[in-house]
Amino acid sequence: MNEFDSFSSSVEHLHPSPENDEIYGVVDTTANEFIDFANDIARNGIREPIVVSADGYLISGHRRFAAAKLVGMQEVPVRWITDLYRSNHTSTEWKRQLVSYNQQRVKSATVRLREAALQVDPDIAYQQLCFERDQQHSRGLKKLEVTGKKHRAKISDGKREMLQAAITVIESLKKFWPVSVRQVHYGLLNNPPWKNTNAKKKRRRYKNIDEDYSDLTDLLARARISGLVDWEAITDETRPITNTSFHKDSAEFFSDAFYGFLRGYHRDLLQSQLDHVELIVEKMTVQNIILPIAQKYRVPMTAGRGYCSVIPRKEMVDRFHRSGKRKLILLICSDFDPEGDDIAESMVRSIRDDFKVEDIEASKILLRQDQIKDWNLPPNEEEAKESSSRFEKFVAKYGSRQVFELESISPLVMQAAVAKGIRSAIDIEAFEQEVQAERQDAVQLSAMKLSAAEFFENPGMSGLDA
């Protein structure tokens, strides 16, 4: 406990602590609130003495001291802490003293954060951070014993033509990077390159068969490792990766966070529609092509592998109920095969019967028999499997066992077809009105960002000193 004496002191002998401004902000003597405070002191005096160190530095009462000077007071009541000297403390230590003597202040969240940071020992805090991080990383982690070396074969001259053809396809799809190997595969079928076979080094044209697709997969892996194909060009959407972003310090984090402040706004352009529209994509390998169109029209998109599980279906139903719309419309993008053809009917049946949504309808916007004919798409090597429970229905309906994949469609054609399907399901006039409203939203957000930038440059925090 510090020793103290109370009496009056001349304002000329007292000095505000510079560290106080760093914690609580510079006292704004022009603010209306401060002027009212000063007038009260002029009428009634300073009720609570100002706390001062033995060497004359203010510890508590900076606003009272500033108000007293403003109204011309020559002396102020003080409480001297006779065994506490600012000169004996580092800047951080003195800031902690200021905080300990200012617990009574009414403070903003920013000020409270600054105070809390001063109470934390940085060494202990960092040790705790490392300990917690190591615990998370080591939990259930087993070291993998690595034996032998990986020897990946070099790209032979016999595969150069096929590689160059694949690179040409990849470059033609650059707008849609990253693309799947399956999309490159179908791109090669438009102008099949020559490739060597394993049998006596014979050459033949690239085909829509598993052997050639497997060769392409291996070839592109080696090409990326060798630097012949950009790593960013190819993706495997069927194996999503979870990652975490890192920052070098808090300043960089703040910069990134502030840069993202009020960015990425998307107005609900379908809020004026009578019906709620959802887009279902059977294969993750084409989601990067379809997603930009879904985002353009603000249509929720669910991408998976085959039939959607019960959780995505429940989420669709929840979004429909929250929308308050009269009807749920499902737009389906799936392969032309027995399962893909059945997805639309299956989805309607499940949502209607499992989730009791009566006002629902579905439309398959990709891939249909008329589109296959119009776009002259290549069939898959394997025909529809008789083991499928939907085989007989599919063959009876279309008179053929041939099946076709979504990846066989060129990206631009695919995007156009999805856009056409969405536009056919919505009120275009109402949609365009929302687009115009979004333009006005952009003006408002721009003004907000400017105001926020000015605030952070000149926060003007004064705090309230009791």
C-alpha cells in the first residue's frame, strides 16, 4: 500500500503523464461533454482530489486537471503518493500504475482492451499460446516412418505430343482455373492427340477409356512436379483440403481485416421473387464452373458426389422456410446416366415426404438428351450398368445404354445453360430491379468505408475520468 498525503497544490507544479494519452486518448478540450464538465468544476470545484506521484506526475485525474486549467483555477486538491516516483519506472510499468489508479473510469471497449493488455505478462502469454498450440497439433498425432525413396519416371519423348495437347487444353480453360483432370480429358477428345501404348510401342489416338484417363492423370502429375504445368491450373475437387491462414503480427491481421471490412457484400437479388430457387450439382468437379453463375443470380448451390445426403436436404428446406416464399424450385445439374437422371425425382420425393414440403418442383437443366445432341457430346466409355436399379427405366426412356458426363460440356456452354435455366425459373424484371438497388447499396457502403477509415486515422477517444 502506498503512502499518501492530501492538500492543495499549484497547477504549475503538476505534470500530466504522457503515457495516459496512449491508454485513454488525448483529452479533447473542445468537446461539448468536456465543456459541461469544466463548467461544473468552475461552479462546484473538484470533488475528488487528483492523485499525483512524489515527483509531481498525475496518476489519476487528467480530465479534472485539464478542466481546472481551462476555467483558470490556480490550485487544485491533490493526493500525493509519497513513495511512488514516475522516474523509477519504465514506460510499461508506469502505464500499469495508471491503470491500477483508474479502475473507476467509464471506459470504451478499446480502452478496456488496452488496459487488459497491460495486465498480461507477454512472456507468460506467449508460453501459454505455444503450449495450447502444441497440444492441438500433437493430439492424436503419430509420426510416420518413411522408408525408401520415390522415383517418378521422367516424361518420355513419346508422351510429349500428348502433354502438349493437354497443355493447350489447360491454357484454353485458363478463365476457369483450377480445372479437373476430367475436364482436360474431355478437352483432348475434341482433337485427340497421338499416344504410345505399352504394347510394342504402338501409337494410336487418345480415347475416352479408363486407360487413357489414368495415363493423363499420371502425366499431368509429373508435368506439375517438373514445372511444365502450373500447379494452380489443376485441382481435385473430390478431395477438399482444410487450411488455416496465418499473419506475421497483429498489425498485418488488422490490415487484412480492415481491408475486408464492408467488402464482399451481396444483395439478395432474389428477395422479390415469389418462389425460392436452389441449384443442385451432382459433381464437385464442375462446381468451380457453375458457382460464378449461381453467385451472379444469388441462387444457393449444393455440390456433392451423387445424391445429396439428408443434411444438405434439411438445409435446403430450412432456407426455403426462412425465405417465406410460396414454392421451392430445384434446378438439377447431373450426369446423363440412370442415377443422374433419377436425382431430380428422388430429391422431390425426399423433400416432399421426409420434410413435408408439398409446394416443390424440380427441373433438370443439365445434362439432357436434347443437349447431348445439340452439343455433339462424346459418350462415356462405359455404358449404363445393368446392376443399377434404375437401368431398365433409363433404357426404356431413352432407348440407349450410352451415358454422358457433365465434364464433357465446354465450360462456356455449361455456364450459358445454367444461366438459361435460372432465368427461366425467376421473374427477370424483379431481378433487374434488385440489381439496380444493389448499385445504390454500393454507394452507401463506399461512404461507410470512408467514414470508418477517418475514424481509425483520428479516433478522438477521450474517455470519461471520474
